[in-house]
Amino acid sequence: MAAGHPALTFFPAPPPQRRQWLQEAMAEAFKGQLEEVEQMKECLRVLEVQPPSGEDGESSEHGLDDPSRQERALELLAELCENLDNAADFCKLDGMRLLAHQYLEHLDPELRWRAAHLVGTCSQNVPTVQEQALALGCMRKLLRLLDHDPGEMVRIKALFAISCLVRAQEAGLLQFLRLDGFSVLMRAMQSPVQKLKVKSAFLLQNLLLDHPEHKETLCSMGMLQVVWECREPQLGLEELLRARCQLLQDQEEFQEELEFCERLLRICFQTPPEESSMDR
């Protein structure tokens, strides 16, 4: 061995049985991934089919105009895209474009809410997916759904997707601000839908904690008036929050939500809104 050159270390090759096991394990892992990609492709084929407009108005004999097939496809995609690699692959297969251009504004509310849920599921913690969704105009469409859609579930899922596009995503927050997203959130907080009211307040609080520079903007928009209106007994917010706190006690996975509900109780019902600060 020449001086100045480190000695090479040779590791013994794994025994044949061990090597075969490793090869089979790797093949099985890649097979599973490939199978999931094929499942996504099949779902997209279902979603890409335009319902035939037969002259007699009868359903296709193959059931291609059956919305339940599209519902099942969207549900399976949402399950598969919980995996971050699958979410990235879904976008490479042009799935996000299909959601943005065809399903977020679909006439069927059952398809609209499933599409919004899928946008949010894919976008969680995947910057490349978030960027694609934003580039395709999803933020504008989701805010419109949250603000105007008659379907309760559509509005709730649109809020979920918006949350996934703005938290820890600077470009998403900028779009949200440019499209007057705070006004939309404040209107959602005044909704008679309790779940929507709590979740929109939860998102608003997190945005303010992450971006305190927007507190004055919200105050100028009448945020304190909204807090005051939340105290109205007919809205039932206090009872809802207390019941939710009771339900979430001793459930570790919901501690963030529990802390938020307790915080809302303090701000809205234990401190006069005029005396509360946006720093709370």
C-alpha cells in the first residue's frame, strides 16, 4: 500500500440467504409503490371521463356518467396521497390540474368537497405540490367556495385546503392576502355552521401567531367587532367550545385543538373584547 493512501476496508458480502431476502424485500417495496401509482392512474382515468350526453338522456350502459364512480376515485386518491411520495406522483400525473380545472367547480357538491379535500391532502407539507396548486389558481377557487358555496361540507373542506396552502408557505400566504383572504375568514367565523366557525378561528389564530405583522390590519377590518358578535347567546359558541373542551380532555392527539378552544373561551367569554389584545 503506497504511503499517504488510506487503507481500503472491505466488508464481507452478505450470505446468499440474506442477499436473497434483501432483494425480495426491495422488490416488494417497489412493487407496492408501483401498484399505488397504477391505482392513481386508474382513478384519474375515471375522473377524466366526461359523462356522455346521449340523445335519449339515458345513462350509459357502462355507468360512465355515474358520479359515485368519481366519488370513489377521489376518496381512494385522498387515501393514497396521504403518502407524500404518492402526492408528488399525483401531480406529475397531472392530477392537480384536473382538480383545479374540472372538479373544484363541479356542479355536484359531493365531488366539489372531495376535490377540495384532495387538494388539501396532497398539499400538506409538500412544497412542490403547494406551488403547483397555487399556480393552477386553486387558492382563488377555494376562497370562493369557502365564501359562497351553499354546501356545508364543501365550505369546510375548502377551509382545510386553504389552511394547507398558507401555513408555512410564503407564496400561499401572499396569494391569500392578495385575494382578501382575511375578510373571507372573518365572514366564515360568523357562519351558523359551528365547525366552520371554530376551524376558521383556529386558522386565523395560527396565521397571526406566525405573522404578527398582520394584527393591525385585522383590527382595522373590525376583528374586535367579530369577537363581540361571537358572544351572542343565539350563536351557541360558548356551549360549543365548552362541550368540545370536555370531549377532547385526555386525548393527546387533540391537544392543540383543546388549547385553542380554551383560548377562545378566555378571549371571547372571560375578557371584554375591548380589553383583549390581538397578542393573546
